[in-house]
Amino acid sequence: MMTTDPIADMLTRIRNALEARHPKVDVPASRLKNDIARILKDEGYIANYKLTEEGTQKSIRIYLKYTPGNMPVSQRARTDRIYYVT
């Protein structure tokens, strides 16, 4: 049986897109991920985000923020299902 962690997947997609210097990244949408994207924007880790719908599939488009010499989301630590982004 394979288990998935959608929050870890979202943060990994963001981190990989940052390392590849992509302007944006799409992640499958959920209410929790939308709330996380809102918090990341409010805290200044990402430039913006919006909910998009392509056919029946909803996704969150996250616009990445780059600062000289500093990656906004560089690592992830997880403790009892609470995520800390540094």
C-alpha cells in the first residue's frame, strides 16, 4: 500500500520549481493547500497564488518569489503533522 502526503508534495513542488527558477508552479487543489498558499503569501514566501480550473481538475497556481542570494522556501521540517517552512 502506498501512502501519500499532499502537503509534503506541495512543498516539494514549490522547492523544486524554485531550484529550477520557474516563474510559477501548479499543484492539485484542496482547501488545506489553498490555506497554506494564503499563509505563504501573507508571510512573503511566495509572490501570489490563484485557483485555476482546467476541465474538471482544479489546481492552485503559485507564482514564485525570488530574492537575490536567498531561496524563500529552502527546507521543510515536519513534527506531528505540523509543517515549518524555513
